[in-house]
Amino acid sequence: MKKKLLYLEENLEEILMVLLLTGMVLIMGIQVFSRYVLGMSLSWSEEITRYLFIWSAFMSVSLCTRKCISIKIDQFIKIFSKRGEAMFKVVNLLLSLVFFIYLIPFSFKYLRTTIESGQVSPACSIPMYFIQSAPLICFSLTSIRLLQRLFINMEIVLGRDVKPMEEGSLAESITETVEDLEEDKK
């Protein structure tokens, strides 16, 4: 069970992105086939694809945060020691965390307004709060990912022997850090 949870924690965003993008490709493929081969157009396909795209765009923020993929100048940071590099990352992560935590209440108000309005999509009559919940959920998930990276980099700044974050190693790093802390307590 622990392995499955670690796998899910490590790959949650990628799994969701693959499902969203696969759905978009399938729906648009059916639309093209329907329009050019069958001679009729589907009224719902573009709307559903648009909503899947909105979710994938917001989900990509969390994915990029987890994988440490962002616009940055690595050469400047690389001139410092491992600890100095981690210090710069901590400052960057704190600023990013403050920004996303600042956005969460606004996305919640936006979602609440959508729920209260009872608005539905034109072609499919889907409640719009399903689509409008993307910012709240994805900003919250991004904040969690930032906190995870922040704790790992703080361990390095504090001088504990923790490996720096690399792509695809978040769950392993968290597990190793927790195990090291438990050993230190004994």
C-alpha cells in the first residue's frame, strides 16, 4: 500500500495530464471523423475539449512545480555551494508559496460565486463550477508541492545531509528525510 501511495504521490499530476490530454485527442479525433467522414458536426466536442484544456493548463502548474521545471537562471546559482544554492531555492520557494497562498482565497471566492450563480455550460449543461474549480484545486496542490520542496531545501540549508531535488525524486527525498529525522530523534 505504501508503494502505491508513493507512486501516486510522485505521479499524480502526470497521470491526470495524460488522461486530460488523451481525452482531448480522442474527442477532437471523433469530431474530425464525424465532420469530414460522416458529414455532421458534434455540438459538444469543442466545449468539452476547451474545459479539458483549462484543467490541463492549471494542472501543468503543479506538475512543473513538482518537477522543478521553471524559468530560472541556473548558472548564477551553481557558483554557490550546495548550501548556498539551497538558500536561494528556499527564498524562491517562499516567494512562490506566498504567491499561490495569496491566490487561493480569490479562486475560492470565484468558485463560490460560480456555484451560487448556478451557471451551466451552453452545449452540455455541465455545472460551470466543475470547470471553475480548477484554479482552487491546482493552486492548492501547487502550494503543497512547494511546501514539500521547501522542507527538503531547508534540510540542506540547516546542514543536514539531504540530496538536492532532482526530477522525479520528490517522494524518495521526502521518505529519506523523514527516515533521517526519525533516526536523529533516537
